[in-house]
Amino acid sequence: MSEKILCFGEIVWDALPEGIFLGGAPLNVAYHLHCLGREALPVSRIGRDFLGRETLRRLQAKGVATEQIQKSEKAETGAVIVELNAAGDARYEILEDAAWDGISAGKSLLAEAGAASALVYGTLSTRSATNRETLGALLAKVPVRLCDVNLRAPYDDAGNALEWASRATVIKLNEEELEALSDLPTTESLEAKLRNLSDRTGVRTIVVTRGGKGAVLLDEEKVYEGLAPKVEVADTVGAGDAFTAAFLDASLRKVSPLEGLRRALSIGAHVASKSGAQPEYHPADVVGG
């Protein structure tokens, strides 16, 4: 079986006060999988515009595969406008009718899915009917399916997220998203909410990230907790995506659940200590090989 990993969803440029930066959770995950030695293929769509051309130029310079990044004749490359208030809290406007809303299931992509070892996808990517149809076709072909829950207004419908999470073999989400997808009272324990989400979706492996407090993993009825390394945080952009990539990589290597958590938390913390979502690093320098 191929060790290729497909990363399905949005490619966007984040427009912040200090500049614009290439990102999108699936693309960030693909970059970090590439750093971990995996053959990761971003599956998305860009426009035939400057940002689209710059997307390809930057990814090719980093050595990230681009053959499953489609090109739209009409829609523009995706963008997110980020506004910060006086307290530093961010508000996001994810521009609609972007190129990444129209990812199509061509023969080449379906063939890649039929041979791939894993597929990473986020719930944000399901905002368009075209993407939902394509993603459904891909999910039917791939054995390991990691759903990265991303509830960001106005695309934060818990019912939709629950539906797509139920089609995964692994769910990754944060504490707020776990709260939204669980139907237990807020006073219940995190472990109870994890087990509740497992019962609701039928998914046996669920990992919840907790920022500086680390992460908790439910794996086949057992619960594991990992602590995040102490680092001086530069910014948290992309840290969760680095965690996702490292956790999936460890799972495919069939390391122990606790070791998988340790590796994922180490990579995530390292990325948080650097500026930007895609810093250069060698994983052995971060997790000890």
C-alpha cells in the first residue's frame, strides 16, 4: 500500500495586520507531514491569479507535492481577513465562493485515494456541496480517515461537524469543539465527554487538544493524557495542525498511544515557539528521533 497521505480542504491566504500568509489547516498538516518524511498531497483548488501562482511557488520551494492542487478558471484563491480588537482577540472573515470551494473528484484524484494510506480533512471544507460530494467519494476509498473538527463562525454547525466526524476513524478537536459536539452538561468531565462523542460517532480514537495543558486521547476505551512541553510561545498559528500531522504519523507507525501523544505535543509546542504556521525544522531535533 502507498504511504501517501491526502490532505483535503482549504488553501487560504490569511490577511493579518502585519501581512498576508499562506495557510489553511489541511495545507499546514501536509507541510508538517512532509517535514516528518511523509509523502503528503494537499488536495485543494486555487485560482489562476497571483496568489494561486505564489501558492505553487512556495510549496514547490519547500518540496511539498502540488499535483492534486486544482486550478479554477473563474474563482479566486481563498483568503481570510483577520481583524484584531484592542485585546488582541481575532475575528475571521472567510471569503466565500473561493476556489477551494470547488474541489472536484477527477480520475487522477480518485486513483490517488484508492492507493493512499490516510486522508486528513477538516469540517470547514464541507461548506460547499461540491466539496461534500468529492470528500464523500474519497472517504469511501481510504482506510485511515482523520477528521479535524474546525468550528469557526459562521461555519460552526455542530450537527454538520458531527455528521462528517462520524465518517472518520480518528477525530481531532479542541476542548471548545468537544463541548459543542457532546450532548452532556458542561459540568461533566472531559473523559465523559470523550466517551459520549465516541458513542455518538462510533469512532474509537479521539484526541482533544488543550493548549498549554497538553492533550487527552481516548483510544479503544482507554484514556491517556499527555502534558505539553513548556516553551516561550511566539504564536499559536499552525501549532494544532503540526500536532495533527505528528499524531497521525505516530499512529501510522503504530507507536504506543502515550508515545504518539508525546511526539505530537513536542512538535506542536515547537511550532508554537516559532513565528508562522510553517517553520523549518527537523523532527529528530524536536522529538528525539
